[in-house]
Amino acid sequence: KLQREKWRQPVVSVLELGGVKIARDDVVRDDPTNNVPDTIFAKLGMQLHKREKHPIGILKNAIFEYFDTNYSNKFDKFDDLCPLVSVKQNFDDVLVPEDHVSRSYNDTYYIDSQTVLRCHTSAHQAELLRGHTHFLVTGDVYRRDSIDSTHYPVFHQMEGVRVFSPNDWDGSGMDATSFAARDLKKCLEGLARHLFGSVEMRWIDTYFPFTNPSFELEIFFQEKWLEVLGCGVTEQEILRRSGKENNVAWAFGLGLERLAMILFDIPDIRLFWSSDERFTSQFSSGQLGVKYKPLSKYPPCFKDISFWINDSFTENNFCEVVRGVAGDLVEEVKLIDNFTNKKGMTSHCYRIAYRSMERSLTDEEINKLQWDVRDQVVSKLNVVVR
Ligand code: FA5
Ligand code: MG
């Protein structure tokens, strides 16, 4: 019992975010239009990107340095914008279609039907475009998501936007969109070299509602391609609405945890939330060359759970139950079996990997967690455990 208390974040009742005072009861409510758990509220004021000695803060400053040097301090910086935003800011203003999955309660944390925890820093694009032509927005973002070493329900992004005027692309021999796309890729490749020196990277064509064309950058890390950012040439409609119809712009959204994992060789995204001194003491402000020395690895423990799902079952809901019970002791949740019987009932089997980065877990403790998971999937998700 005592040991489990240790990794729980203290639950404060009032926070100050971007100059706004917010009470717990304003964010976490027992109400069908609210799906924010206490564990998420506990992360709201943490602002890892503002800690000078934290890997996320160190990385942020290194990125600032790149932009300040290469663009003579032209980029305006924002890192204290409140993460509670309207549905309009988060989705409508960046042209996310009415029926897009990202709007669902399964993917986004809603405070009420009109207010969300921003799921990307793009939520601030449209407003800032009115007064600025070069800007960087850093902040914590929130998503209901799967559980593994590169996904966490709270993470940090940095948005970058640059607006061009006709005299920038005139004479380039290119159309405005190609000009902006080329400049964007050059800027981000330069940033990757500034941070990592030489590194294996590749561009992937993708889709975002707010850019066209759109790209993702992947970097080779721990034997896999890891997606580190999304970007593209801003949809003209967004510029038009911000009074910039004669301009062209590019925008990007960096995943700061992913970049910091590569930069410092950090193997698991949960580590960013560790207050264990053996982790935190390894980093100091301004130091990019440091490679994380792993604490001795403690053994994982795997537990399987099988149940008959129902129509409302989703994997994100299941993951939230597991996080609610096990917090950062859960390392991965993986679907290992999925079948439908003759009666049309579907069964899922998930393998949960429990592992602490700080100590060995006891059998007793893990069994208790697993029983709590079993109880809660039944009571909260209405599934039938097999
Ligand atoms: C976006 O969020 C877009 N807003 C990015 C963008 C901005 C595109 C401006 C175009 C113009 P995406 O959902 O792919 O895109 O997330 C961006 C990055 O955040 C990803 O590449 C990844 O590095 C990081 N990321 C996404 N989900 C998680 C997660 N659960 N945990 C940690 N990092 C994540
Ligand atoms: Mg993506």
C-alpha cells in the first residue's frame, strides 16, 4: 500500500495555468460530457517544458537556439498558453471535419461538450496567425491512446509556423506551395542535424486536415522508424480566415518526448515523469551530449486477461482502466488474441506488461494490480471476463 502511494502524483485542488485559475472540480466531473480522470488532472500543471534541467526543457531550449541563430530571433515564442481550449480552437479552426475520429470521446479528453484538453498545439495556430508571421508554441497536450514505450496520454509538442509573402517566392521559379514545402523540409532537416548531428531520417507523405501537402519525419531509433513530427503547407482557408489570403505558410508539430528519447537515448516515455533522482540528476541545462545511463533493468511481469467485448468496447477505454489501476507501473498493453465465436461474440485477450523503472515489483503487488484491473473492466466497461 505504502509503496503504491509513492508513484501517485499528489492531487492538488487548484492550479494556475497560463494565468487562469482552475479547480479540480472544473476539470474532473462525474458527468457524461466529461471523460477526464484524476490521473490526467494531476499532470495538468507540471509543464515539463519549462524545467531547465529536464530533458524536455533542455530540448526546447536547443530548438530555440536553432531558430534564433538561423532566423535572427524572428520567431515569437509562447510556452504558457492554457491547455484547456474550446472545441472550436482544437478542431474547427484547423478545419478538422465534423466526423473526424480525433473529435471522438474515445480519442480526446473532454471537460464538457465544448471544452477539451488540447490534443495538439495546432489549437493555437489560427489565433496566433492574426498577429504573428513567425512563431513557436510549446505545451503539454493530451490524448487517449494506446500504451507502449513511445505513447503516453500526456506529452509535449512544439508548433512552428512561418508565413511568407509574395516577394519571398517571386523569382524562385517555383509556385508558392512548392516553395514553402521546400523551405519547410530544409528547416526541419537542419533542425535534426543541429540536434543529432548525422542521423538516419526519412520523409513520409501523409494527411492532415490543416495542411496540404502534409509530411511526417521519421528517425531510425532502437531498431525501428520512429515518427517524430507532422508538418505541411498550411491550408489556404486557414490563412484566409486570419486575414492573410495573399500569403502562404508552413507549419509543423514536433513530438518533444520522441525527439528527447533519440537525443538522450531514453528508452521509455514514462521516464520523463520520474522524480527518481537517479534519472533527474543525469541531465543539466544546456547539455545536449549526455546519454542516459539506464538504471538497472528490473524484470517485467506479464499478465494476460481475456474477456468478451461488447459494442461499446474500445482499446483506449481499456488502456485508461489499466493506467488508472497501475499508473506508470504498466509498460505495455498488447492485443494477443482476437476471435469471434459462432454466436457472434468477440473475445479479446490482452497481455499486460508490468515493470517499474525504479525497483523490483513483488508477485503479491502485481497480482493485486491484475485483480483490480479485472474488477474494473467488469464494472467500468461491462465486459465479461473469461
Ligand atoms: C499533430 O498533432 C499535428 N497537429 C502536427 C502538425 C502541426 C501537422 C502542424 C501539420 C502542421 P500527430 O498526431 O502526428 O500530428 O502528432 C505529432 C507528433 O506528436 C507525432 O509525430 C509524435 O512525435 C507525437 N505524438 C503523437 N502521439 C503521441 C503520444 N501518445 N505520446 C507521445 N508522443 C506522441
Ligand atoms: Mg502522426
